[in-house]
Amino acid sequence: MPSIFLKVRNLVKPIYSFYPVLIIIAIPLLLIVNTFWNLRSFNRDVNFLIRHHGVSLASSVTPFLEEKLSDSSQASQVLSSMVDANDDLISATLLSKNGQEFAIIASSDPSAGFSEEVSQDVLNNFAASLNQPFAGLSYDPKEGANVWNVVVPIDGSHILSMKLSTEYLDSILSRTSRDSIVILSILVAITIALLVNHFIFYMKSLQAEKLEEIDKLKDEFISMASHELRAPVTALLGYLELLRGKIPKEALPVIQSDLTILNQLTNDLNSLINELLEVSRIEQGRLKVNLTQTDLNSIVNEVVRNMQPLAAQKNLTFTFSQADLPMIVTDPERVKQIMNNLITNAIKYTPQGKVNISSLQKSSLASITVSDSGVGIPPEELPNLFSKFHRIKEEKTKDERGTGLGLWITKQLVETLGGKIYVQSIYGSGSSFTFTLPLTHN
């Protein structure tokens, strides 16, 4: 997992290293863009207000406005000209009071403003008022005390509804300010989230680098220690055989059991060293396979024949059901290693009963199964069975020596040869391990 994380990190590292700098540069730019957008939005909204709603009506002059609008010839000319005008924008001062001027500014475009479809009956009612200042002037209680609707026909099928109020400008200013705060808050939240994400990613990458370094040191130590131990252990096995040959025959029965224990312990140590070296080669990508045309029937027969004495020592029934397998492209020595590991485990964890080996061809695959009637595997142990250094925590097998590397190595070898390995087990009744190999190898 750390190595995968580091590969991803190394891919994005050239860009990701400058990430904090990019954020520092990006924040002012985003704020400038946000400010520009708000100003643009504000100008658009104010323009919309001016073009379609009119401006500046104070509640104190509303009665005066209502009274004067009806006989304002200037307003009549403005609103009448809206029907025929080609100008997009028409503006005129309607009236003044105490030095204040009130203007109506409206568009002649039916698609703008509050233009809407109306029935012919409604248009007929307005027809007689085309040259009047207003077709209608009404108070809308839903929109506030200072909002007045001004309705005038602008073509054959539309009317323009204009709003006269100071509240619209206040609303736009309030909305623009609120939008600015919301957008700014979102930008700040995104920036904080990105910075936190960068910090977490950085800390994880440091942790992954440390784990990778520790893993590398562990591999180097295992490789070095295994190589250093292999020579003296091999020499010890040789000296044990020499010692056995030099002991007088009459003294041999006295120390035979001690020699057997010493030989077994030395073999166990030698197996551990070989397993550690194999793990080191696999993890460092130095595992070598020699693919060649292989007579799988011959390989299976040889392994079964060599394993029969081991089964006989425990008085186990050892059976073999063989199908006629075709020649396949694989590494014969690695196939032997896989079978030896599986059969050794089957014999080790079967106190009494039987061990059976079977082979058959399934489509484009050769399949070999090693089954036993031993102690079985608890269901909760199955997911981690092929993990490195995993030992089954079970009372019946606690006295069996092992490193927890055998099945992990077996799985790596099977997959290296292009196959797969499966396990089925009933706790208390036995286990069945099956591995497949492709008949042809890419």
C-alpha cells in the first residue's frame, strides 16, 4: 500500500509541490474576479431597475405623484411614444416637487422588463387609453407600501408593467452584498479545505516514505542475514551426516533420538532461511522462472512419489487421482515447489485420516487439488490465509512449527506462473487447496 501511494505521489509531485504557492496566488485572483463579477452583476441589476422599474419614489410624495400623473402632458407624450419608438431606452422627467425630480425610464422592447402576454379583451380595454399617461396605476400590497404598478400597452399583444419604488434599489444593494459574502465564504471554505487536504496528503506521503524505507531496510536485513546463515547451517547438516557415520554401531541406538532431533531442528532452520530468501527475491522482483514445455503428469507423479514416505510416517492414507494432462508451458521446478508446500501442509495438519491429490483439465487450464481430512480452517481465518507471516490461532495446531510464509510464497509462485489458487475448508473436517495453471503462457 505505501508503494502504491508513493507512485501516485511521485506522479503529481512536480505540480503538487507548488500547490500552496498556487493557492496564495489564486486567492487574490479569485477575489478580484469575484469583485468584478459583483460589480458587473450590480450594474446589470441597476440597469435593469432603471430601464424597467423607474426610480426614486418617496412615500411622502406618493399622493402628489398620483394626483399629477393623470394630467401630466409630458408623461402622456413619453408613454405614448413608447408604442412607436425605435429607441431601446426612453427617459423623461415627469414632475418635480421641492426641488426633487422624478423620472420614468422604460424600454420599448416587449421581451424586456415585466412584459407579459394578455388576452384580447384586456387589450381592448386599454385601446381607448393609448394616448393617456397610464393605462393603470395600482397599489400592490404584496410588494410593500412604496411599490406602485404602472401598466401600459406596448404592442398588439403585450403590456409593460413597470414598478415605481425606492425599495427595488435597496433590495438589489442588499442582494448584491449578500451574494458577495456568500461567494467569498465559499472561496474561503474551499481554500481551507484544499490546504487541509494538502497537509494531510503531505503527512501521509512522509509516513509512506518512512514505511517504504523501513520495508527496504527489513528486506536488506533479511536478505543479508539469510545469506550469512545459510552457509553455516548447510555445513552443520553436512557435519551431522559425517558424525552419524563415525559413531560406532553399538553406540548409535543410545544417541539416535538426539541426532534425529538435532537433524530436524537444523532442517527447520534451513527451511526458514530458504523461505526468507524466497520472500526477499519475490518482494525485490528478483524471482526467476524458467518457462519451458513441461510434462505435468510426470511432475505430479514425481512429487506424489516423494511425499508418500512423509504421509506413511503418520499412518495417513495417501491417494492420487490423476487425469491425463497435456503438455503445458510452465516452470517445472516452481510447480514442484508449489505442490510440495501444499502437500506438506496437508500432512502436517492431518493428525489422522487421508490426504488426496487429484489433477484434471478444465478448458484451457490445468487444475491440481490437494485435499485432506485434517483439522480444517476456522471461517474467520480464511480471508487472511495467504497473508505474509499469518499463523492460524487454533488450539489443535499451536504446537506445529512454521513461519506463516509457506502459503504466501505459494500464492506468489502460482500467480507468477499465470495461475490462481483457491481454498475451501470445513472447520473440523478438512481443507481443499486447488491451483490452476494456463496450458499456454504469455
